[in-house]
Amino acid sequence: MSDEIKVDLELDVRKLLCPMPMVRVSQNIGKVPVGGVIRAVATDPGSLADIPSWARTTGNEVIKTERNDGEFVFYVKRVK
Amino acid sequence: MNETREKTLVDILDKKMNRQLLYYLDICTRCSICKDACHQYVSTRDVLYLPAYRAELIRRVYKKYFTGMGQFIPALGEAREIDDKLLDELYQTTYACTGCRRCMFYCPFSIDTTWILSVAKAMLIAAGRGSQILAELSGASISKGENIDLFKDIIIDTLKSTEKELQEKVGDAKANIPIGKEGADTLYVALAGTHTILPAAIIFHQARVNWTLSLFEASNYGYFLGNVPQAKTIAQRIVDEARRLKVKEVVITECGHAYRVMSHFYETWAGEKHLFKVRSILEVIAEYIREGKIKLARGHVSKPLTYHEPCQVGRNAGFYEEPRYIVRQVASDFRELTPNRERNWCCGGGGGLVAEFEFDDLRIKTGERKVQQIRETGAEIVVSPCENCRLQLDTLNEKYNMEIEIISMMDLVVDAMVIDKAAN
């Protein structure tokens, strides 16, 4: 499924506890161009609420979320 | 800097100018005792991190705009105008501060530098110069609270696997993690994720407590940011939930600042008294042990173990005895850090610094005093009841090759718990 979306930056935030996955996404969003996508893989279930909430308030967008064997994959699009 | 913005910032200082702030600004003799108290200054010898200098920036602005000498002969009055350079310095001194308040403990006049810096933060936020990442964290937290219905099912769903772990651990297929249970005695407020939920659920189950889990996380980045309205909004969700569920007490997980927000600050911010007790999980666990509600295997941990006292738990909230009481139940070789209690050194990660990556180098450098303290004990395990501290200790462990194990107090307790599965 992931090959449907062009990913500009892979981010491994596994084993990091919340809010650090969200912090790492925020830290790296400027590294992709506007319209670009970060694929972030997290293991802390708190990120399921944290990352979409962060995207909502910063004007970015979580375009897709996947759950695989205790891992949570977020495709975060830089909107501005 | 245009005049309108300058006036806005001066107005903020004027509004914050109460008796306490005025006292702090007037009384400092610049004795510099605080220089040896601050882990950041001790490690860097950079004047920006000297507590008296952090406060001095606000003091100079005060002299410029609120004293005759400062207005007419600013050079003599050591007055300083608000400009971009001042705001740059103010940002560095203010958001780098971990809020440990060790300087206040050593100050002969008990000047609370963090109080003065709270004014600096208000001015920086008004100038659009507040910490961006703390603002994002605070905003995300508020958004999550406003849209909790979107996340409620996700939270409940992710708790299913945690509930299974609980059932296996206690040997009770009916053990559960209640959420939104009206009439519960205790509302437990955890951190985001499940790592502070499972150990608490085991403890509450074994102590036969009528409890329920909060939908909201304990941590409050509005507080670190210095944005009181946002900090109040974040805390208010928990207060409203506690009222709705009619609980008797709110128990805050291992999170020093979250306990202080709920216990020390919220009532003042909201202008109303809590209708419930606010307790730290540390005092709750200590009580359960004393009353025999939970049983621990004495001497379960034989490796040398030390206790890192989070500043917000010890010096700033006064929980000195409870954590030591718990640790002594479990560890046969407990070694105190030196100095400890109110004199304990900050680990360097407080105040939201673990999230502010722009200060990564500073917090790693200024953690060296903590590394030294831990090494002197020869401890192989460090227990600390604060997520920020543990994140910082994890970083120090890696960067300084300490080869220690860092654990939470609840994990220490649960690992040593004597659980009679047949009785469950």
C-alpha cells in the first residue's frame, strides 16, 4: 500500500515514548518540500492521537495511517 | 521594534508587576551564590545561564520603563530597552531554564528565578517569540482534548492489549481498565501511550481500588511554554472529567510538573477550589504498602540502586520520604546520590527541554553533573518517577556510556509485587 504514496523522508520513531514521535515529526517536517510526505513509524500508541492532533494544529495533514503488529505508520504531508 | 509591540510588552510587565515580582527585582544583591547552584552555569560558565543574569534582563527592562533613573539616565540606571537583541537573549536564558529552582533554594533572599522567567515567557509569547515546539505540543494537546470523541475509540482499542497483559499479570480474567466510570473513587491520570497505564492498573487491581482511567494525559506543555490560559485549558479537561465522574480523588502519574499544575497552580488560575483530593501516585503507592494493600518482596532488587529525585517531585513538591520509603521496600542496596533532597542536582532535562531539540547540546553538556553523581554511587539501576528525567537519563546513559538501567517507580514496584493469582 505504501508505494501508492511518494515518500520524501522515512522516520523511525519506534521505541520513542510520547510526545517524542510527534516532536521528531515536527523537527523533520521542514526537511521535506511543501507537498512532500514523511513516513513515520512509531510504536507508542499515544502517537495515534498525538500526531494527527499536531497535524491539525500546525496546518499539516496525516494522509494515511496504518497499523501493523504493534507499529503505527503515519504518512504526514507538509501542507505549508 | 515598533512602538506598538514595545508598548504591548511593557504592558505585560506592568500587569505582572505584583508585590512578589517587585520584591524579587529590587532585592537581588548580585552576590552570585546562585552561580554555583545552577547546573547549566556550572557546566558552561556562560553568563546567559547564570540565574541572577536570567533575572537581570527583566530587571533592566523594569528599570528602563518603570524608574525615573532608567527613563532619564538609562546608562546609570543599568536600564535596557526592549529590542530584538534583548528578546534573543531572553529566549535563550528563559527557555533553556529547566525550572529546577535550585537557585532559589541557595539564594539568601529566596528569589524565585522561575517566577521572573514566567514573566519573560509571557512577554516572549506576546512578541511571537515563544518556544515553537512547546507551542505545538500545547496546541496538539488542546486539539486532542477538543476532539476527544475522534480518539476515544482508538484509545479504548489500544487498551485491549494492555488489559490482556493486566489479566495475565494478576491472574484474573475479569481484570479491566475502566474508562469514564461514574462513581469511581479514584481518577488516575496517566501519560500519553500505555506505559504508565499497565503498572498503575496492576497496582490498583491488587489494592482493590475502585478506579477509572482519565481520557486525557497528565503532561501539560502549556505550563512549560508559559502560556497560562493554555495550561489552564489543558488541566481543566481533567478537572471537568473528575467532576463529571464524581470521583473523590485525582491521582497523577509519575510526572512532577503535572502534579504541581493540578495541585499547586490550577485553583489559582481558575479561581475555584477543587472538589476532590489531588494526590501523586507516589504517596498513593506508599500508602498502599503501609496499609498492606499491596505486598512487595523485600530485597527483590539486590543490584546497587540509586534514586534520582526529580526537581518537580522533590524540591518543588516536597515528596522526599514517600519515594525513599518505596525504594527501601524493594532494594537491598539503596545508595543515595550526594547531594540529595532539596540540594539534589537537576538532571538537565526538565522544563520541556527534552522536547526542545535546539537545546540538545546544552542539556547533554549540562547533564554531566548528574552523570558524575550517579557514577559516584556505583549504582547499576536508577529509579526516577518523572518521564522528562527518564528521557534525559536515557540520553545521558547513551552519550556518557554509563551502562545503567533506568526505570520508573511503578515498574520497580510492579516487578517486586507479590501477586497471589489464586486469590484473584
